[in-house]
Amino acid sequence: MITQKELAQRLGLSVSTVSRALAGSTKLPPETVERVQGLAAQVGYRRYRPASALRTRRTGVIGLAVGDIDNPYFASLAHHIEREVDKVGLSLLIANSQEDPTAQEKVIGSMLAQGVDGLLLVPTGEASPLTIRLINQVPTVAVDRVLDGTELDCALVDSALAVVQLAAHLAQNGYFRPAILCGPTDTSTGISRAEAVAAALRRHFPDAPIPTGHVPHNPNLARAACAKLLSSNDVDALVVGGNMIALGALQCLQETRAQIGLATFDDLPWFSYLRPSLTAIAADPAALARAATTLLRRRINSPSASPKTIFQPATLRLRNSTTRLS
């Protein structure tokens, strides 16, 4: 197995420079890091992490706890985070908290036991005392959602402009009775998305009741919640708070044959192939992954730095599900 010393000899560099380049040091010239990591990949070099951990007190492993890996949005986010982590010579450990606060506590505890250098957390539920104790033991960044009761660095999506544009689009297309079905109230996005959509809709539909519901990100539960909302209210447009809720809403509309407009948060590639194609507010998982990884590396290297939040703007993608053709 090739060693760092052999890499250094081939490149004409010191062993310490090679070691720092493999760790993704930001203090080295980018071309040096690229040369070292390029040769390492070419010859199949792998760091012996136990020995490295003894020297540096770091394992080179980052933990990622996602809400639900079955959700295509989170699967895409995990994919892009893995790519970002790999770029700086680190490894990623992924775990699924199943949108369950108790499972989340176990996941975080397990990652700490395995010695991760930092944690990227998509928070589920409220911050329990145990969760707070655990994340205080390791550099942690909240991703996509905030965790109330903590002062974590955050990488978030800013949907404000897209929501305003969506409300205006619905009004311009002749809708009069919009409704909202968002995620659970124990997640920050479940609350913030519903509030933002409601505020934007009220500007264009001041006399409409705008019924609002909340449901877990589960297609079956969303299907039932959508059916209940439609049976209890006279609705001609529905904005839902995520792609798993959208799937349940699509099932409901197919079964009830309700002819209403539909828009969702969290765009997916296949939404454009539906008939009608589905209007969506699209986050940028790649940009969110870069922001989250940057924040975590900053926190690892500067533990006492003030908390920082990075917002990545979302984009409204208008499609036929909300466009009334003249």
C-alpha cells in the first residue's frame, strides 16, 4: 500500500504538505491540494484513519443525520453532501432519523460514539435536553431546518420570493379559493412554509378563508389529509409543503377527480413529466450541501466562532398544474 511518504517523493513535496493537502487544508494553494489529491486518487491511496486519529484527534469522518432517506429530496441532499465531503478528503457517515425525535437522539449518540469530527443534522422535532447535550459535544450544523432552543450554524433554503411569486401566479390565473397542506408543526419548515404561503396568499385573496392543514411527510397520511380538506372546504387551488405530501395529494386528486390547481415545495425531476406537469418551488440541494459543508468545516476549525446562517434561494418553476390555458 502506498504511503504519504511515497506520495511526497513522487510530487517533490514534504510529507507534512501532502498530509495537509489530503486533509483538504484551505491554507495551501488550491493547485497543490489538487495535485496531491489527484495523484492519491490515481494510485489508490487511502488514509489509515485510526493512526491519523491518534495523531490529530480527528477521524476524518463527518456524520449526516437526515429526516427520512426515503424522501427523494433528502436523498439528493445526502448525495451532494457526500460529494462535497469527498472533495476535501473526508468520509461521510449517513443515518436516518425516520422523522422521529427519539430515533434522532439514538442516531446522534451513535455517531458520537464512532468519533465523527462533526455533524450535519436535518432536525426532527423539538430540541430535547438529551439532543442538546449530544450536539454540544461535537461541531454541528443544522441543514434545511432550524432546531429551536439552540444556537447552531444553519444552512437553509430561502423560499420567500418564490412563495410571493406563486401567490401572484395563482391570482393571475383566476383562482379564488386556495388552501394549504404543509408538513408537521414540530419541524421548522412545517410551520414557516405554511405561514409564508398564508401571508402571501392573503395579499391576493383577502376575503378567502385559506384553510390550512398539517400532516407528516407520508404519502398515505397526506392522501387522507387532502381528502378531508377537500371534503370540508370549497377549494380550487392547493399548495403543499413537500414532495411526499404532493404524492399523497396527487393520489387524492386522482381518486376524487377534483379539478384544482396544485403546487408543491421541493421539486423533483419527474414532476415535469406528470400530466399535467407539477408547479414546484425548487431548492438547490447542491448549493445547500456546499453551504452546510463549508459551515461545518468552519465550526470544526473555529469552535468559538459566532453562529452563522447561510441562505440559499429557492426558485419557482411554473408548470401546467397551476396554469389555466386560455
